[in-house]
Amino acid sequence: MKDLSVNLVDLAKSYQQTGDQASADAVLKIAANLGQRYSSSSGGNGLNQLVGMAAEAVAFYGMDLNSPYGSNGQTVQDHLNQLMQQRRAIRGFYQQAVPLLGTMSEQDWSSYSDRVQMFGESAALQWVLGRFGQK
């Protein structure tokens, strides 16, 4: 997925070199949207969310960071900052929760698995942290 984004950014650069900025911008937006969709369609799987975010970031770094992006008046840099904040949060969940997973009973594992299926991995990890992180 990340390689695909890098290839799309390379394609955008080739359009820029020929003076076709409109095509370059369109390809970069496609790459960013692809990463965002991959991340959001992962069903809450943290690793897939991180891969999608990395792909999206690759596309953002190919854009002018000061240019507007989206319909809410934010810049590419604003979106990139939000993406990096989300990425840090997901990594933090993993770093805090992984040691706790080894302490869970079979019943807790069953509850955790059910939560992953119903709400996604990030929400399930938050549950683990809330339930076992205070001990």
C-alpha cells in the first residue's frame, strides 16, 4: 500500500516535470484518498490503520504543505498534523496494551475478541487499558 502511494507520488512528480500541475495535483489527491480509505476501511485494525496513514502521509508530503486541502479551510499541513497525532495515539495504545494482553484470563480474551469484532481494534485496546491499565 505504501509502495503504491510512493509510485503515485512519483507519477505526480513526472507530471510536474512536464508542466502538468493539474494532473499532478489530481494524482496526489487520489493517493491521499486511497490511504485514507484503506485506513478507515480496516475495521479498526491498528496495523492497517497505520499503513493507510503512512500511505496518506506520503501523498501529503508530495503536495505543497501550505496549500488548502478539503472543504473546511485547512491546509495540507493541518491534515498532516492531524494524521500524525492519530498515528501517535494508535502507537501509544499498542505500546501500553501489549504487556497487558499477556495478563488477561480466557474470559477477558473472549471479551477482547468480541470487542475487536464489534468496535475495532483501537476501541478494544482502549477497553484493555481502561480495565487492566490501572493495576
